[in-house]
Amino acid sequence: MRVTDEFGATRTYSNDPVVFKLEGPAALIGDNPFALIGGTGAVWIRAKEQAGTVRLIATHSRLGSQTIELHLTAVPAELV
């Protein structure tokens, strides 16, 4: 993720924390809240063993919230 201005340029001095909320069959890996470094950052999501929709909501104290959705599908069992 990155914080940008109205022209799409990364705001390198934006080091505020971002709070994450995760909904659905997955787990958030790493720190929560997460402090941005140079206006950028990354999180990892680990899928659980079921299909469904995962929603990640990132909230910044001054910039508001953004949401992404991931659609997880089941894979067929391996043949042994």
C-alpha cells in the first residue's frame, strides 16, 4: 500500500499508523496497527482452508478507510 497525493505521487513523509480489519476465512500476518515507512507498507494475508470472500479494511487516522476484497476458491483434493 502507499499514501499518494492528488497527482499520484507517494507522500514519503506519511509515517502514520494504519489499522487493519480482516473479515472472512483468512488471517492477517504481521503487526496491526502498522506504521508506514516513507509513505508505503505491506501486509500479508494467509488463507484458511475454506473458500469465501476476504475483506481487508485499512484505516488511516487522517485519510480515512480503503477496502479490498479477495475471492478465495476451493481447489480439488489431490489424487494419491
